[in-house]
Amino acid sequence: MEKKAKKILDILEQEFPGVRPALVFSTPLELLIATMLSAQTTDRHVNTVTEKLFKKYKTADDYDRASLAEIEKSINSVNFYRNKARSIKGCCKKLVEEFGGEVPQTIDELTLLPGVGRKTANIVLGNAFGKNALAVDTHVKRVAKRLGLTESEDPDEVEKDLCKIIPEDRWTKTTHLFIVHGRKTCKAKNPLCEVCPVNDYCDYFKTVYLKKKDNSRLISQRNL
Ligand code: SF4
């Protein structure tokens, strides 16, 4: 399984050289807030919202001092903005009260913050702090499952399965590669398996896609 994962990552790295996070940020706090906003919202939209937001609020203390209504107003074009505003405010309050206003650098501390799960924590660790961290979002989970690198539906289990077979120094990159591959090729509906650069290594391609193709060929021959 390690060899298969390596081959897949080598190919995806060639396919997407220089892949990096799409969220724009310049500090760990900015990445934390942007990632919290990005659930069910496109990165592009988050970037348009944070462009103004980050000018207004620069520190955890700024968010902590702002009223919930003010934060809601600043982010009201993103999905679930009320819940997200509450999480941001709660998170920043805890940062101020327990971490001296700084974003902590361990998964255990990050996941103590309101609204911060393992995915968000790993994105911050991997991209703002340069640590090895594999974040599992919906794309990473789907791609890993189809490729046969995990059997689990649970993101935490998927993370564990991937971390077992992928060398630590490739964890952060794996997240970016699987996300971009999931967006461009291994789409949720109608994956572009025929042109996929890793289809030779993909369980879904062999067990689902090719079978479906064979069946439709047989049906069309019968109908001739
Ligand atoms: S072959 Fe299809 S299912 Fe497999 S990784 Fe490529 S696009 Fe996804």
C-alpha cells in the first residue's frame, strides 16, 4: 500500500506542480479564520470576504472585543455566517484568555478552540506553521476512498489510514494534491476516470468505472 500511495503522489505532483492552499492569509490567525469560514463556501468567495475582514480585525483581541453582530455583518455573505461568527468569536476569546492571543501550534491545543476540528487544525499546522499535517476534507476523503487507500468514511480514520502509508514529510502536500485532484478530475459526481492520471492505481476505476463501461457497451450491442 505504501508503494501505491507513493506512486499516486509522484504522479499527482507532476500533474499539479507548485500546488498550494487557495485561501489567502498572512498570519496563522488569518488562516485559522479563513479556514473556519471556508466550510460549505468556495475558497474564492472566502478570499473576497477576508480581504476586508482582515483589514478590520488584525488580532484575536480585535475579534474578542467586537460584538457578535459586527462580526456577523462582516461575513454575512458566507454560508452559515451566524454559526461561523459565533465560532470565530468564541475561538478568539479562548485565544486571548488561554493562549496570550496567539494561535497554538499543537493539534491538541488547536482542537480545544471552539469551531476548530482536526481538519482546520491540520490545515493551520501544515500551512501556517510548516508542520507535517494531513487534513481530511470532503475531497481528500473521496479521493482516498476511491483510490482504495482507506475503507473508512470517518475523516479521523481516513487521516490515520493515510498517515500510516504516506511518509510524514508528504502529509501536508497530500492534502493539497488530493483537494486539487478532487476538484478538477475526481469530482464527486461523474469523475473523469478516463483521463485520470492515476487510474492505473485506482480501485474505483477497476471495480466500478470499467464494469459500468462494459455493461453499457453490452447493452448498446444488444440494442443494435
Ligand atoms: S480513476 Fe476516477 S475515481 Fe479513480 S482517482 Fe481517478 S478520477 Fe478518481
